[in-house]
Amino acid sequence: MDDMDAKSHRLLAKYLSRLREGLRNTGVTLEEASIKAGRNKQYASRVLSGKINPTLEAIIQLSVANNIDPDFVFLDGEAYARISSYKSARQVIPNQREELAAQLAASFRKGGKW
């Protein structure tokens, strides 16, 4: 096995480890995870045990179908924390805009000025 193959196998092992961790965190059984992803239990078992090399698409499919953020699977802990914070901030901003717009509209209805 050359250096590139070794790196690829280490990365794949890391991704599968994070996927297994995500499944444990969600409390989903292997059978449930398989069904949600539209795969059979044997396939999911072989993927998660590293007996077959899944495509990135298959890893993402198993993740998304089981409510696991693919970023959790593919990024290390620190990078995932930064991305999660950014995603959370992006979700809050539109909510704040809606709230501000509602407050301005209410103020205007009460005779306030823009």
C-alpha cells in the first residue's frame, strides 16, 4: 500500500468512526439507520465496520437520513465547532430581521415614525 492509499484509508476510518459516533449519539439502531437511508442492514453493517469502502455519497446518505450533520462526520472537532457556530449565527440573523421588522411595523401602526 503506498502513502496515498494509507492516507485514504486513515481518512475513511476517521469518517466512519465519526459516523458511528453520530449514530450512537442519536440512539439509532443499525437496522433503523439502514432503513432510513434506504439501504439494507448488511450493507450498513459492512460500511460501518470498514469491511467495504463506501463512496462519500453513501456516507453522506447514511448521515443525512439519520439527522447527522455531514460536517460532523467529515470535520475534526474544532473545525466542526466553528462551522456549527457559523451555521447557528446564520440561522439567528434571519429570525432577528423578522423580529425587528415586526417591531417596526407595530411601532408604525401605533403612530411611530420610520
